[in-house]
Amino acid sequence: MCDSLKCGRRFRTFNVVDDFYREVLAIEISLNLPSQRIIRVLERVVAWRGYPNKLCMDNGPEFISVTLASWAEEHGIALEFIKPGKPTQNSFIERFNRTYRTDILNMYVFKTLNEVRELTEKWMTEYNEERPNDALNDLTPWEYLSKHEQAETSNYGCN
């Protein structure tokens, strides 16, 4: 996703959501997000959640890179790309992105990236721990995760 600071400088977010548990796993915020940075974020997620079977994502340059493809192949992760102009093929992350945009990006005028990061961290905790999700029988992602831990294989939606 993209947004801009009060000064007009644009920033990007890399959002990672577990499609089964509807849990937000990471939101990386920076002025640019090259494939090496994407891999570092994914490695942080993998350190506590394990490797997913698949990553579903759009066709952004950071995702179609040889670097990310090599990393995924090395770890046995399938890369699934949505067709250009077909965001419904990655509907879980698109729904999440809309919620994040409404609750955070459209709600505030940010002066610094640190402001975006701080508010996003607080919001991620609320999203995972306090906000019931209709798709999870009105449980929060973490409540659902604790009830069904490791019942399904993880697939991450990224955008």
C-alpha cells in the first residue's frame, strides 16, 4: 500500500496476513521496500510462525524479483500471483488493506514514519487481540488461533 506524510513524501507498507487465522503478521513501513527488505520481514515472521506453504501476492516489482523467487524456492514456498487488475483473487489481504486504510492511513495526518509505525503497532495488537472477526465466528484472530492452533497449514497473503 502507499500513502504520504504531511510533507508530501510518499511511503509504502508491506502487509502480511495469515489467510486462515486472519491474523496480521507484519506491517513493514518504509520509503521503499525492495525484495531484500521483503525477505527480512518474512524471515522475522517465519522465526515465530514457521514457513508457509504459499505466499499469495500481487505483481509488484518487489514480489516478482528473482531474489524473492530464489528465497521461496529454497524454503519450499509456492508463490501465487494474482492476475493484474483482479484484487479479488487475494481477497483476504484486500479486505484487510481496506480496514487498515480506513482505521489508520485515512484517519491521521502523519509527520514522520515513526508516527505511522507506532500507531500501526498499536492497531495491530488491537486487530489481533481485541477485534472480533465475522469470518472467525466472532473470535479475535488470536482467540481463533489458540482454539485451532496448527489445525491448518498457513498461507500468507501479502501486499
